Amino acid sequence: MNLTIGSGDISALMSGIHTKGFGDLMRKFVDEYKPYYNALASPIDALRTGAILEQNYLKLLSDDYFIQYKVTNKEMDVFTSSIDFAKINGGKVIDFDEMKTIHFSDYIGLIIPMLGLDEKAQKEMILKNFKKYYYQVQVQLFCAELESANLVFVSVDSYNDEENFAREIQENECSKFRVYRDEKIISEITKKGEIFQTIKNYFK
């Protein structure tokens, strides 16, 4: 059985228990087969482009970063997260970057205005415009037992695969925002996850 909640499942987890999203999550959770997603073969342009550009973004990072690194919380092992780019030291995650692609027009309209803001104002803007991503990073921080990490936005102006495979991402084409551990949000997430942990414990 699957019996895990990934960081990409958090939107469904935090939705109402009578919603389709929550129901789909519960069915996936107890499914006999763990789903495997090949984003590079996705028919959805945004997902495919994101997977391609992840490989290119890795070139900007030092050699101690590893792509798609899995971490599981020790206390609630129902929560497992795949971190886009984990910085590893001594076999432990000490920092990470979670990368999101965003169309160039939205990058100009939503991301650029955040760059000059202080951390409190940036958090408010991220919660307003990218709440799903904020929650995802909180689960990753919970699983990795870290106090903060980077949410990175990379601008995209083409969904042509050949162009994106050849693209060299420049420093001025991406923006990093430091996201700090939010115990209130983590408490809300773990509370919603208690029923899933109970189910997992039963099968174990």
C-alpha cells in the first residue's frame, strides 16, 4: 500500500473532508500501488517545462546539492517529501531550494514586486498569491527538521521543450525567498494528517 502523504498532496489534505480532493487523497493513500509520475513525459506543458528546467537550475548550485531528495518525518512517518534541491552535509539535509516555474508575465507582475520587501511583507505576499507553495515548503521543513529554506521562482517565456533543454538559466531569471518554519501551519497540517498516521500505524 502507498500509506504516505507527499508534499504535493498538502492542498488536498488541507481541503474539506467532503471534497473531491480529500477523497482522491484517501483513495491514493490506501491504494495497493504507489503512483509514479514522470513529469518529463507529462502532456501538461507547465509540469513538463518545470521538470526540464530543474535539470538546468541544478547547474547553478554547488556540488553538495542533490535533486529530488526524499525525507520522512521521524515522529509522523506518514509525511514524506521529495525536495527539489537538497543541500547535504554529513548525510543530513542542511538546507534546500524548492523551485517553481512561473510565466514571465506573472514573474514580472507578482515576483518582481516582492524583491524589495522585508521578510514579513514577502511572507504575506507569498501566502496571498502562492499559499499552496508555502504549505508545501512547511511540510518539507517539517520532514527535514529544518528552520528555513528557499522558495525559488524561475521565469518561463516558452513551453518549447527543445528551447528549454538548451536554456541556460541566468541568476536574474530566478528569485529566492527565504521561508521560515511556521509552527501554526505545521500544527494545522499534522492535525489533518493524524487520521492517516493512525491508518498507517494499524497496517504496520
